[in-house]
Amino acid sequence: MQPAISVKNLGKRYTLSHQSQERYTAIRDVVTNGVKQFARKLQHPFAKHSYDPAHEEFWALRDVNFDIQQGDRIGIIGRNGAGKSTLLKILSRITEPTCGQIKIKGRISSLLEVGTGFHPELTGRENIFLNGAILGMSKAVITRKFDEIVAFAEVEKFLDTPVKRYSSGMYVRLAFAVAANLEPEILIIDEVLAVGDAQFQKKCLGKMEEVGKEGRTVIFVSHSMPTVTSLCDRAILLESGTVAKIGPTSEVVMHYYTNGLSSPAMIKYQERHPGDSFARLLSASIKTGSIVEGGAIEVSISEQVMVEMCFEILQDTAIQFVPNFNCFTADGVCAFYCHDTNKHQLGKGVYISRCYIPADFLNATTYFIGLAVSSYQPTVKVHFYDENCLSFNVYDPCEGVATRPETMIPIPGAVRPNLKWEINKL
């Protein structure tokens, strides 16, 4: 069967300009540079390229190859600057590739960044019909889908308002509703969904899952590994503009962590500190015993795991702070939530909070930790929360348990506690 998308030897090159420290260029500089270039041509008449310190070539993508089959749900992951957005723009035919070949079978609908595909002066109603026409939909089809799009976007009151007056959240809701409900064969979504609120994100992910089950192709870019794992069957890992790995999502995610592309077991915040005017997160780590693993960490099911976070209280207040965290599995299920059972009135300063996850409690899978400090008086207030900032992998060596042989199929469940049993004859 012909792939929905086939990419061969794809490359995209940009020219970076480096401005000199001079604020302007005098006429004498123009004349001098012209004479120098003419002299170089006389000396090297057949030279095709000459070094220009003011310009530098940068390959955002280089030698990218992959096939995506119809009905695949593909996640594209990688660090910032790996080439994810450039790849999506090329697949969406917004940007021309420098070299290579792309074959696309089917109609593509893309949601890449806030404002893409909308005319700011037109109303929400007019932009729905404009986007539908761009996608090749007839007016009758758009009219038939119109109410469904409006209901999904939840912008009924603002349909006849120019979209330039929409908030970024309203913009994204309408853009996603149009992209997902006009039945494209291929749906491409970038990290733009992060602009929406949590409830709408959940709604969008449900819609993308529904689109995938209908046999249409979904390409999704996100930095949230649980979201990618739960939504996508396969994944592509980009590193410095090249394909580092393609395969089942869980394998690609673990490869991402175990090859130094991220530090899921330890994070230190340099510039962006999650927090408010009362508290901020400085660093966090996963530890086993007394050894800190800088990259991905694997823990035996029979080992204790320590979750440690270092945070700073920025002012002296009467607030009573409570450290807490969420633990999610790789498929996005919340395994458990845990908080300190004491409230702490902390003065200005730096503190370390530690929590111990007991041995023989977690199942064999990948876990993601989201760290927070909250207060509960007079109302609940979250001073900082960094979702999925830590990660670790739990494996089962199948040692010491006669009823759990190595040939046993994976045991379901977010946790797998080793509870006390007894049996008595009546």
C-alpha cells in the first residue's frame, strides 16, 4: 500500500546573517568591499564559493528519510532546535525544502502556531469558510460541519467578531476545531495546543485519538512524553536535524532519555524558575540510595526511590507550605498523588524536600514526576508546578519471586505493590 507520506533525503538549509558591531556602513566601506570582491574574482575566476564571515549556512534538516502509512498516529519528539517545526512546515507546504523529495497522498490540515491560516480582519464565521475552502472543501460540506465546529470551539458568542480580537486560547480553539472537523486525511498538530486550558487540551487529545481510529493519519509534535505515548503508536526522534530513531513510541521515548538528549533523573533550573512571588523551584532529582544518575535512570522493582526537590522561599510570610508531586505512567495515567502530611511555615531561604517511594510498590514501566509546592489557607494555591520534569524507568529482574517467572506477560496496572498475604486451612 502506498504510504500517506514518503520523505526521501529531505534537507532544509538556511543562511544566517551575522551583523557586525558597526551601526551603519559608510560609502567608503561599500566601495572597498566591492574592490575586494572584484580582486578575489580576478585571482580565483573559477571559484564557486567564497568565505563570507557575515553569513553562515545552517542545516535545520539534513538527510531525513521516513514513511508514514495511512492511519498511523506518529509523534515527533526532540529537543528545542532539533528541526521538528521545520519538518512540519515542509510537510504542510508552508516552507520549501532545499533538497529531497516528499510524496503526500491525501488532504492535509495543519495547526502549527497561533494565527496560521486565519485572516485577522475576518470574523470567526468567515475564517471557518475560508479555511474550509483552502482545504478544498465545498461550501455545502463546510455548512454541514459548521455547527459541529462552533460547538467544539466554544466560541458561539464571538462568531461575528474579527479574530484579531480573540485571545490566544480562543484562536487555538477555533483553529483546532476547523482543522480536526473538516475531515482531512492527514492532521498535523504542533505544540500550539499548550496555549489552551487543560480541559480543552483533553478535549483535543480525545478528538485526535478519534481521528486516528477513523483511519486518518495524525502527526503530533509535543514535549510531553506521556501525551505522545498515550496518543501515538509510533514516534520519530529528531536530533540536530537528522532522524535518530523511528519505531514504537515507548522505545523511541526511552531512546530519547537514555542517549543524553534529556536528563530526566535530574534537572537544574538556570533561567526559567517555575514559581511565583512566594516560592520557586531550583532543582530536582531522582535518587536510588545515595547515587544520583545524571541521565535516564533504571530502578529495580525491589529498590526504594527518593524524589528530591530544592526550592526557595522568597519572602517571610505566614503561609504554610506543603510540598507535593504527581506520578504519571508513560501512557498518561496518574499512578498516584502524594503530599507532605505536615504544613510548614518557612522563612525566607532555600530548602530541600525529600519523599521516599517504597520498594515493591511500583510496576515495571516508565514514570514521570511533576513537582509542586502548594498552600491551603484560606484557599488552595499552587506556588509552582512543573509537570513531567523528572522521569525514571522501573524494571523487574524477576528475582526471588517464584510465582513471577521471566516468561510471564507484563502485569497491568500503574502500581504493583507487594502486599502481605496469608492462607489458613479451615
